[in-house]
Amino acid sequence: MEFLDSAFMQRALLAAVLVGITAPAIGIYLVQRRQALMGDGIGHVAMTGVGLGFLLSTSPVWMAMAVSVVGVVIMELIRWYGKTRGDIALAMLFYGGMAGGVMLINLAPGGSTANLQSYLFGSLSTVSQSDLTAICVLAGFVALVTIGLRRQLFAISQDEEFARVTGLPVRVLNLLVAVTAAATVTVAMRVVGLLLVSALMVVPVAAAQQLTRSFAATFAIAVAIGVTTTLGGTITNYYVEIPPGATIVLLTIAAFIVFSLIATPLARRRARAAANAAGDPAACAIEARIPGQAGAEA
Amino acid sequence: MDDAPVSAGEPVIALRGVTAELGSRPVLRGIDLTVRRGEVVALLGANGSGKSTAIRTVIGQVPVSGGEVEIFGTPRRRFRDWKRVGYVPQRTTAAGGVPATVTEVVSSGRLSRARFGLLRKADREAVRRALELVGMADRAKDSVDALSGGQHQRVLIARALASEPELLIMDEPMAGVDLASQEILAETLRAQVAAGASVLLVLHELGPLEPLIDRAVVLRDGCVLHDGPPPEAVGQHALPGHDHVHPHTSDITPVRTGLLS
């Protein structure tokens, strides 16, 4: 437990835990709405924010937050109004965001694309005290929304049309999901990096649902996988010189593979138990009589 | 149910001269449709006749380009009292990317009555009752993905019933539903109507719900073709787009007559 002694490691571990909780917590709603890749898009847009932060010599974390919020609001507006060419508009937004980031950072005094590196792939060792404050505030917001409004968010993500008829403010809640996703991307940016953020939102959820039947259990297990892998990646990084973001993402994919392997025999056992409970025989009891075939066998 | 008064009470749904477009294609060309309190009205017509669109203008899913839509006497835009309405969408719309149990899905239907989305004991009780009404209480903890089409439809109806609504709006509740589930649904609906609920439902054919229906409105090309007593068997078969998938011919379900007589 010697890794707990250094101040930077304490910061890194706290940041990692917060990312491990928040990324799957908002990711589950994106997966439920079949927008699993939205996090990736936000990550691209946030690059412009990072570039802007360098150019204006302000905090790249808060600038990334501001720009990605603007980005997700545009994405939601495209979803509401421009249904026909929505995917093209999103593509332009994503790649415009990425190109904007590269352009701005090169315009910044003394800036070069190399500065982007730590935001693209994460850089735990450079998490500063002010970064950590921002991460804590944003993570608190994400946790409040994803847990406090879980029933409303479940309803709009499961069946938007029905949710509207229950009187829920569907558009406001959709915007809130989008803004929360933007906050999560910003939180995770320093730990796993903008290009790998989406993996931590989606893969733990995908792994958890190999085993689960309920939303609540999927949520809990996905967060547990998120926290385990982010902590595992961070601690590994203390002992071995390997990139923590990549380690974390590969660990989540390993979790997915392990859970998938467990899932098959588990599903078979459940099906057998369900059949026994319902009194159904496991196989067809009636011999099919197919004319012609019987004669051929005899 | 045949003795239910045809024009009793105030209108719970009123469409007057409603027009609507999907893209630039006119789907409704000025339809009038009224459902009065305690009435069961079936909306019939071929595919593409506008019956689903008509229902979706009522719930605000499709914007109207002309005419008026009123729910419980309030213009649709100002209507906020959604707990009085239970909606059953076409089954294809409810497919989430994450597993969810039957109880979790049905609980969504209670949100219109739950303040701040908190489900109290009485709310959980209402969810359980709704599941019992459709005969799915024993599957409460199962994933909805593990259900058959008919069972899934019963869950969606339980979700609509969870708020104990006065008005049920259903879009093809019998589509792709097995016979056993059709009967349970007919029975459930009959109990709701007996308790005073009003119903507007889109149907492809009258089927086992026939005895419940007070009035039928037939649409063709976005216009009302018929508004009156449900078409008799002969008339019904003459409807545009009617395909013959009657359950009547089946001899393996002797309980059927008992449930519906």
C-alpha cells in the first residue's frame, strides 16, 4: 500500500474512482437509448475546448466542459429538428470539434499538438489540485442526476413516446442527459483521455448486462466494474510504466470477455430452471410424423 | 357491454378538422373524432390510412397542422393532467438497449402519479395490481426480453394501467398477440370499461374485442369514411386492407366464448 503515500497518487486514485463511478452511471442511459457512441462524439467536440483553454491560458478542463455542453445542446437540437440529415450534421460537429482543437492548440503561444497528448489519452500523473476540484464538482453533479433521477431517465430512455404521455418533461430530461454526458467526458478526460472516454461509458454496461436481468443490477455491476478497472489501471500504472488510460480500457474489455464466458452456462441453467417451474418439458415430447421420411428410414 | 350508452357524458377526446403531415405528405386531411366518457371507440382502416397518426396527434407525438385536439375538454397544448391517460404504443417503440424487469418497465407508468419520481408503498402496490390485472404478476422479476410477444404486450398494458387512468389510448394492442393473451387483454379491457374507463383504440380488425366496442370510426386516406356502430362481420370483411386472421375458427380454445359472452 506504499502507493498511497505520494500526493499525486492520492489525487490520481480519487480521480480514477470518480471516473469509474460516473462514466458507467451516465453510459447506461446512453446504451439504453442506443446512443452508445455519443460519448465518443462529445470527446471529439471537447478537443476544441482543450485547445481554447490553451489559447486563452485558462483551465482546459472547464473550457472542455463549456464547449462540450454547447456541443451536446447542438446535438440535441439536431435530434429534435433535423431528422433527415442528422447523421451528417453530427459527423460535421464531431470532426469539426477535433480539427478545431488541433488548430487552436497550434495557434496558442508555445503550443503544439504534443500538448494535446495528455488530454487525448489521459495523464494521471499530471492531475493537479485544481483539476481534482473540477473533477469532484462535476462528478457530484453526474452522480446526483444519474441516481436521483434514475426513474425518470429510465423512462425516457426506455420509451420516449410513452414517457411523454406520463407528463415527464422529456426534452428537458434529454438535455440533462446530454449535459451530464458532457460533464462525464470532462471528468474522465484526465484519466482515460478523450479518445477512450466512450469505452468506459459503454463497455462496463455491456459487460454487466451479460449477467443481469434488471436495470438496477446492470447499473450496480457496471459501476462496480468501472471502479475496479479504473483503480486497477491506476495502481498498475504506479508499478509498471504503461499508459493508465489504455490499461483501464483493456481491463474493461477483459471484464466483458470474462462475463460473456460466465453468461452462457448461467443462461442455460436459468432457462432450465424456468422450464421446470413452468412444467414445460425440456424437449419436444411429440414425435413428428413427416410423410415420406418415415418410409425412407424403414 | 352492448347496452352502454352511445352518446353519454362529455367528450374525453375531441378532434375537430385535424390535419397533419409526415414530412410533406398529408396523412390526415381534416378528421373529426369524438370519444365520450365511458365509450369504447375503435379506429379502423387499412395500413397507411392515418389511424396511428390520428392517435399520435392526441398524445402530442405528431404535431397537427390544422384543427383542434382536446383531451378532457382542455386543448392538447395546455393539457397537463397526464395521470388520467394510459397510453399503449405500438409494441415496436419500446425496446431499450439495457435489460429491464417487468416491474421496472411497469413502474414507469406510475411516474405520472409519483411526486419527484419517488415510488411509495401505495405506488408499488398499484404496479403490482396492474401486473395482476394482465396476469403477469408471476413474471414480475423476469427480464422483458425473455417474454413472448403477447406477454410483452400485456406488460405494456399493465404499464398504462399503473397510473389508474380514466382514458386508455391503445395503438394496435392485439397485433402479434397469441390467442391466450388476446383473451386476457379482452378481459382486462372489459373490467376497465365496467369500472368507467373510456377507450380509444386502433385496431386492424375487431377480433375478440368486438363485443366491447360501442362505435367504430373507419379511416381511408386520412379521411373519416364511417362513424357509427361497429361494422358487422360482412361489413368488416369488406373493409379496405382487412386480412383474414380471425381466431374464431380455432377449436382448441373452448374458454373463449365464456370470457367474451
